[in-house]
Amino acid sequence: MAMSGTYMTDVPLNGSAEKHYKLWSSETHRIPDTIGHLIQGVILHEGDWDSHGSIKTWKYNLDGKEEEFKERTEIDEEKMAVTMTALDGQVMEELKVYIPNLQFIPESQNACVCKVSVKWEKRTEDSEPAKFYKFLEKMIADSDDHILHNQE
């Protein structure tokens, strides 16, 4: 089994790419209200909610356990992309590297796709990165409902 790799998938979404990008790039403080069944809180440590290089901790529930994910956010306005480099938390107990990138690409006025790419490297052969990137994929898909109900 590989010790490192890149997971890639497309998550089809309803609603505009701009609204999805805005939620994930500058409105992460709203995500617990959006997908509270997955994310219980997002705490800002450095920077602003919408600033490149900001540091945040996400509180979430994975497989019935409360966990945290501390990350540094990089924002690419031109590409409508958000990269979150893992700094600390349970994910870093299992992985040396965990870097998800979300890029929101318009398909029409009311539909887009989120191109998800996650670079990962295991700490040990027993580490399982799939549970973390599959959880991220579910977060993105589940936020779709919120975007649809808040179209202007």
C-alpha cells in the first residue's frame, strides 16, 4: 500500500460557484450553521476569516468521536480555490502531510463542480487517509443544501 499520494474527485453542486467559493474562502465561521451535523465549530486564531494565511481550528465529529483540525488557509481568488494545510489535530496524528485543495468551477449559472484534490502522506503503514478525505467530500456535498436555500 502506498505511503503517500493525491486523492482527486469532482463533487457536483447546485448553486453558483461564487457562492460555494465564498462559503469556503471567507465565510467558514458560518459552516457550523450550514453543516452542524458534521462541523460543530470553527475558531479563528490568526488573520481574518477571509485572509490568505489565516489559521483556524475546525471542531468536528468523525465516526462518533469529537476531533479537531488546525489549518492554514491559502486563497486563490482568480481560480476560486481554497487550500487548507493541516498544522495540528487528529489528522496529523495519523498523517505527516494533509493538504486539501477545493476549486469551484462554474458549469452554469446555477451549477458548479468542486474539484477536490488532497495531498497526503502516512505516518505509519496502518494510517488511513481515506476517512479524512471522504469526510471532506461529504462536508462539501452537504453544504450544497445551504447554498440552494440561500440563493439571492
